[in-house]
Amino acid sequence: MQNLYVNETEEFKGLIKILFDEIKNLKKETAGPAKLLTFEEAMDILRIGKSKLYDMVGKKEIPCVKIDRHIRFDQKDLTKFIESKKGEEFKFEFNINELKGCNYKKNK
């Protein structure tokens, strides 16, 4: 009977620890105002060009905030986007039929 009580107590302690960890994470996420970045700053952070970023915004791959005619990016959203891309496997693929129509010079 006492062994059952010890197991329940340890389980309860574990649940309390998880709860406190979640509270700490929520405090980190909500601390302070959002840092909004300009289009150019987002391009610089992601190391991509203007047309690529416009394409990603249009496809809603990256969340943004539109204020009048200005597009802004939350720094936390960019960080989450970068973190989500870290686990992806890189594959380099191309279509040979697309290359057949290209004019290119052979090296001599």
C-alpha cells in the first residue's frame, strides 16, 4: 500500500515539473513586445533575395504582418521558420527535359 503511495507521489512530482516548465516557456514567449522586422531585414536574416521572399509570403510559407502598404515580419516567426527547416532533408533535383531547351556553351 505504501509503495503505491510512493509511485503516485513521484508521478505527481513529475507532472508538477512539466507544468512549471510549460509556464516558464510561456513567459519567455510572451515577454516584451514583438520585434517587427522590415522586408530588407528579413531578407538579410534568411539570406534570400527579394523575389524569393515575396514568393514565400505569397504562398504563406512565412507569416507576416501587413501595416498599410508595409510588410513586416515578427522575429519570433522567422526564428520558428528557421528551426522548422533544420530537420528537413536536402534533395537536389532537376528535370533534364527543362535543361534540353537551355542554350549553353561547352567548355573547351
